[in-house]
Amino acid sequence: MIPLSPTGLASYAKAKGKYIGSAYDNAYISDSAYNQVVFPNVNQLTCENSMKWDSVEQTQGDFSTTLWADRVVNITILNGMTLRGHTLVWHSQLPSWVTGGSWTNATLTSVMVNHITGEMTKYKGKIHTWDVVNEALNEDGSLRTSLFYNLIGETYIDIAFKTAKSVDSAAILAINDYNVDGTGSKSTGMTNLVTRVKARGAPIEQIGIQAHLIVGSVPTTLSTNWNNFVNLGVSIAITELDIRMPTPATSANLAQQATDYVNVVTACLNISKCLGITFWGMSDAHSWVSSTFSGQGAACLYDESMQPKAAYTAVQSLLAS
Ligand code: XIL
């Protein structure tokens, strides 16, 4: 076990009332070089993949297999860290029995309720916050057409949150999305959606802001937007932060990235109901960016060789100040 360092990011953030976390997974447990940059810095983890539906309920109704996620759960318990449950209802990374099923409104509702109930029961008491619904919105702020939306309608979100509350009332229940960093149509869509769902009595308690950002293009309206969210009576969290650039990285872009990271972290520090920040991986060696966005990378605080970048030093100084 590698302890949190007194100069690690989370040590400083704790003193400011925030947590610092990272995406992590079973795949990295034996990577000692990576563990040396993750664990000294964080007091929170999110499973990058192994709590998604296609991992947790590979066969309908079966939550009994020993899962990769269980190993990460144990690490958080042994290290006194919190764990974000990611994610219960999402259009992506679904098992084929879900995507290939011929469902009706009633049968899909039952499948969704069973999934939420099974997964949350399995990990009850071990999860600080659940991403109950992930990526429900289109860029224009309308509801994304997904299996769940198409068959159940917008109230799939209400049902998901009400079910989650009934299973684990102690966990914070979040709706999580990307491109809801600054103000704009998607953020307005989020505000309107959360307002409608809450008005119908379903307990959305947090808006998760993924924050997959681009160097030099971080919105200037982070604070305005996040205060708008908090004014809905929810907390917020930065859930999947990374800031990508064209590869190979230039020194100018690495310097800009440090500024960009500082701006994001500052905006969270200035909002008391911004609970913390999760980086979507600590090192460019284990980031989803290069395999997802062609020609892009270098998005994390540590480089491919596990060396701290200018962005790391800048964020560390900011948190320590
Ligand atoms: C990504 C993982 O990082 C990849 O390893 C996987 O192949 C695809 O999913 N939004 C989310 C995360 O909510 O679950 C995604 O994670 C990144 C975008």
C-alpha cells in the first residue's frame, strides 16, 4: 500500500475541504510505476470501466461473479479513500443482452430497476457518490436518444434516481455529463432537466461535470455555470478531468495546459458546494485520450514516463497556497 504523501495533491486539498481523485482500475494494480503517481496524490478513486453495466451484470440478473471492481473497492477501504460508483444507467458499454433485447417500456424499466438495485446492493455502504445517469444530453441540451429514452421517455431518469435512493439513501446521487463546463446550450439543458426531474420528486443531488477539456479552449464561464448548477440545490463535482492537446506536445501547449488546469481547479476551490476533483487518470501512459481522439494526447498531470508536468506543479502550488 502506498500512502498519501504529505505533499500529495489530496493532502493539500483536504485542508481546503475538497477531495482529489483519479480514475483507476484493476488493470493498473500491478503497475508499480503508475501506482507511485496515483496513490501519493489521491484520496478518492473512480473505476474507469469495471463498474459499468457490461462488467457488472454480464448475464441478466447475475451480480455474483467476482468482479474486477471488487479489487478496487477493497483498495479504497484499506486506504481510507472514497469511491465514486460509475455508472448505473448509460447508453454506452452495455452488455449485448441489453442492447440486443426486444424490450417494451415495462420490461426495460424492470431491467433498469433490477440493474440499479443489484449493483447498488452489492456495493452498499462502500460508495460515496453514484453516477446514477451518465451522458443523458445532446449538445443542444435536448435528451439524447438512447435505448432508455426511446422506450421509457424522460422519466427513465426519475425512475433511476428514485430506485437508487430506495437502495442506498446514504450515497450522493449524481447525473454526470461532458461539455457542461461553461455556459451554453448543453449546460442550459442540464439546468432545465435537473429542474424538471427534481420538480417531479426524483432526488438528483449532484451534477457531475466530466470536464474532458482542450488546451487553450477551457471556457471562461466555469464559475458562472457552476454557480448556476449549485443554485439548483445540488452539489457539483469535477468527475473526469483531463485537458488534451495535439501530439507531440509543445512546450507552449504544456505551459498553457498548466494555466488551464489551474483555472479549472480554482473554479472548484471557489465554490463551497464543489466537493472535489477526479482526474481521468494521473498519467499520459494510462489515459483514454490518445485512443479516442485522433492526434490528441498529453492530457494528464504526469507524462508517459510518470514524470510530473508543468500542470502538476502548478496544481500542487495552487492547492498548497
Ligand atoms: C472511458 C474509459 O476511459 C475508456 O477506457 C473506455 O474504453 C471508454 O470509456 N465519459 C465517461 C467515462 O463517463 O466512462 C468514459 O471512460 C470517458 C467519457
